[in-house]
Amino acid sequence: MSTPNSLSGWARWNSTFKRLLGPSAALCVVILFFSLVAPESFCTTQNARTLSAQSVVVVLGAIGMTFVVVGGGIDLSIGSVIALSSVASALVVRAGFSSVTAALIGCAVGLMVGCVNGFLVASARLPAFIATLGTMGIARGVAKWLANQSTIYPPEDWTSSLMAKNPDPVWLLLAPGVWITIVIALAFGFVLSRTVFGAWVTSIGSNESAARLCGVPVVRVRWTTYALCGLLAGVAGVLQFHRLSGGDPTTANGKELEVIAAVVIGGAALSGGFGTVGGSIVGAILMASLSNGCNLVDWNSLGRWGVSTEMAQTLSSWFGSSGIPNYVQEILVGVVIVIAALADRRRHR
Amino acid sequence: MQSLTTHSNFRRSILVLASLVFIASLGAFSAQEKTRPMIAVIPKGTTHEFWKTVHAGALKGASESGVDILWKGPAREDDRDDQIKVVESSVSRKVQGIVIAPLDEQALVPSLKEAATAKIPVVVFDSGIKWDGRSSFVATDNRRGGMLAAEELGRILAGKGKVVMMRYVEGSASTTLREDGFLSTMKEKFPTIQIVSSDQYGGATVDSAYRVAENLLNRFADLDGLYAPNESTTYACMKALTDLKRGDKVHLVGFDASEKLVAGLRAGSIDALVVQNPFRMGELAVTTMAKVIRGESVPKDVDTGCTLVTRTNIDEPAIRTVLEPPIAQWLKK
């Protein structure tokens, strides 16, 4: 494994490009496929807005998870932290504070759980899988307890604008939450690929003892990766609260697996030492496009591409007229994950 | 050198893909004609028997009123966020109408408002929503169902005795109405019947409801009647009555039908069941939406009806179609 700072600028770019090629090509194929089979609905500005709003939660989780995974760890608590943060923000809004205060508290709650994870994994040296499995349960339980086992609704006059797909100043084009995510993605991508801290994260993921010998503050760096991941899960929770217009303690159940899948599809090595923020985002958008597109497929529109009516009817009778059923979608995502893992294996040989 | 080649290969493939995407998006704007209106029907889930029955009814309604339906549930059963995604993609698809059983009375409001902004009418069925932009609300009149149960239990007990009403869970709107309807009818029509307990919640699982039923039966040794407001509590009461051998003394009136409950009704463990009509609910939801699309006026609330099933009427053809709706005829797969 090579660390980015050991390579020249061009070679570094080139290696990143090669890593991104697979996931990006896969994303293009998916977009192309749905553009062909769902022409009227997939390739529209409205759907671009929708798809971007649908992806933000997993994208934010995947950015944080990339840091943890590149540093050789894993964080299973993301889904629960999203729920906890959304419940916390909802409670703060209901208590009469402003949306901004609520958002800050939601993020702070995420950061707090991230710090606990960091303490358990980096300082107490527990295996990351076990430690975050524990906090996953704790955060979910606390969320249900705080919310008294039901959904917390803010007062009637409270309006959620962060995730409005047709934002109020029209020139924004996308939901404000999407712009927040884009800014975060650029900042965190820069940190991972361009700063000393990013190089440290990579180095402890690829060879921890070598990194320690080189003077990398391993414990502090690992701590920070979990804290950042928790913080981003907190942001995701705030956005989820705005999207559902309520704090739901059962939301994002199993989201951690979707996030890990996005990171793996994006070309990161689960063994640590490699991964890019860009790749993980591509992975997240790929999965979101798959589920969005599967809902939009209209077999009868295939006629325009020269497919016979009988063929379209056969496809309809196989998959039903309601596009591609949910179980096919689940199988597809599973297949994509396996292919991504196989590609990763080939690179390492 | 090799790395340079890879790089230009990469750029070339990106160019090819980009142009293909461009061509595809050109195709997106060519007009397409459709003869029958397309309606999205969005249930709370897809694997439960209840929703399969609604699906069959929706297909019948579609064939009656000359529309096509898109049956699409949330990818993860009972996940609010996933149901919002289905609404959003229905708007993207530009369906002519959305028929939805909302998982949450508030979480779905913003996305349905967006549908309304896009001039797509919305019919809500099964569960209510805190939004008055809907064209119609098609659901079981749960209060009436509770009243039916009270009338039957009062008739069986001939207006006297001690009755326990078990509740389901706190905050469940449909079952609370069934409980309120039962209590008010009992008070009005059978003032001599003594309701000895009406504040015990069975909880969401059969397991918890079973424990509550056992405790209630032990507490009231001279009980005459028992009412349970949904499938799981009815099953728990039936099981507790059978296990404690109190079945021949205590009369049980329950709500909803399942294979086990119908078998219990035939065996005599249950005296009567109030049964909803999910098949008719699916049918009425779709036909109501078809009327909205044609510009006809529709009532704000449509009752899909409750039926009282007893041992004597269980084999009548009308009751049979409620208990065993023609699912196979409409769902070919």
C-alpha cells in the first residue's frame, strides 16, 4: 500500500483516477440504463432534485465512514446516531428554540457519540466492530427513550425548508441541505487527500506500527476519525428530521450497512489504507439511483428504442407493470457490492 | 508511459459515456401518448396479507374504471423515508393520481403537498393524514366497527353481566376509535352491563397482550364478556380463554380476521368478529381516484364498511367474499 504523500502529484492523480474509474463507469451505466428505460421521468430536473435530496443522508454518512474505513476501522453506529440526532433536534424545536439551535444540538449529539466511539476504539483499544455495535444499541435505545417510543413532531407552524426540493429562493435550484452536503463533501475531500491529517489517517490504516514509528499521533488521529464520522452522522440526522418533518427514533434502521456498502462500492479497502471521499459519494449516488430508477422504469416506453410490444409485455409480465419490484432492487445492490469487492481483490493481487 | 495510456483511455471512455447519456436524455423529451390514466397506489408495505388483499381490490377497481395502476410500496416495510421516496418517484413519473395509505400522519405531508403543486390529485386510504389537500379519505369507519361489536356483545349477554374491554396500544388512532365506539354504545344501549375494566393496554405483540389477558381473567373470576380491538389482542384473548378453560363462560367479541381467528370462531372460542374489508378498500380507493381524474365530485370521506361475522352467518356467500376475497383472480402471480 502506498500513501499519497509518497507519490508525485501526477502519479497520485493517476492512481486516484484509476480507482474512481470503476465506480464512475458503473454509475454512468446505471444512469444510462434508466435514461433508456424511464426516459420521461428519470432524466428530468425534478427527478435530479428528488434524487439529490434522497441521497444526502447516505452521502454524509459515507463521507464520515470513509475517514473511519481509511483509518482501518468501522462505525456501525451511524444509523442509530442519525435517529438520535433527529430526535434531539425535534425535541429542541418542540421546546421552543430556533431551528438553528436545534440543528447545532443535533450535530453536537452526533459529535458526542463519535467521541465516545473514538474513546472506546482509540484509547480503550476495543475492536471497532464491537465498540460501535455497542454504541449502535445505546444510541438507538436513548433515541427511543427520549422520544418516548413515538415520533416527535415539532409545532404546527414550524416549516422545514432545509430539505425542500423546490427551495424558496428559486436560484438555489437544489434543496439547501444538498448544498450543505456539497460544501461538506468538498471540504472533507480536501482534508483527506490534501492535508497532513489526511495522510496520517491513510498511514495508520495501511500500517499502524510503521505510522507510529514515523511519529504519527495514532490515538489522536483515530479519535478524530470517529468524532468526524459522528459529527457527519449528526448533520445527516438533522437533515433527516427536516425531511420527515419529525424526529423518528426508528428511522435510518440499517442505514449503517447502506453507508458501508457505498464506501466499498466507491473503491475503499475495508482493510484500511485506501479510499476517497469522491468514490464513496459515487457509491452512495449509485445506490440511490438504483432505487430511484427501479421505481421509475416503464417497460412500455421501450418501444421507442425498437423493442417490440411483445417483448415489452413479456418484461411487464416478468417484473410487473410497476417498474422493477423491490426485491430485484435488493438483489441488484447486493450484486454491485460483490462486484466492487471482487474488483478490490483484483487490485490487491 | 503506461499510466498515460490508461489516463487517455479513461478520458475517452468518459466522453463516450457522456455522449450516450446526452443522446438518451434527448429521447427523454420526445412526447409519448397514453390512453389510460396511470394511478400510483402506495401501500404501507407489500408482504402482509392485508396489503395483498388491498392490491387485488385495487386491480378490480382499476379494471372497472378504465385506469392503470402502479402498485409500489416502500422498499423497507413500514419505513417512512422509503414511502416518501415512492411518492417522490410517482411525482417524477407524472402519474395522474396518487392513492396512498400513509405510514405517518405528518411525515408524508410535505411530499404529498409537492404532488398537489404538480397538479396530481391525492386520495388517502386506510389511515388518516393531517392535511386537507386530499381529494378524499377512503377508510373503515372504525368507530362504527366498535359500535357493531358492542351491540353484538350486549345481545349475547342479554343486557347484563360484567365485561372487560382490552385496549391495543397508546396513540393508535384506528383502534382508539374502535374502543371509543364500543364504550359509548355499551353505555347508551346496555346501561345494565358493568364494564369492569377498560384501561388495560395489550401492547403491540401477541406475547404482551397474552400476559395482559391472563392477568385480567385471573383478576375477574366472574367475567361474562370480553372485547378486543384488533387481530393480535383478539388472538391473545382467545388463547388465554382456551388455556385457562374459561371459554364456555366468557363470551369473546374480537376485531379483524385471520385464519386462526376464523378457525376459533368456527370452534366456538370466539362468538363474533368485526371484520374490515381491505378488498373493498382497495377497490373504492381506486374508483374514487378515477372519478377525481374524470372531474366528478367525490365525498370527502368514503366508508369501506365493517361486517359482523358470527357462527351462524359465516357460510353466507356475502360473508365468504369478505373473509376470502377473490385475490387469486386479480393477482395472477
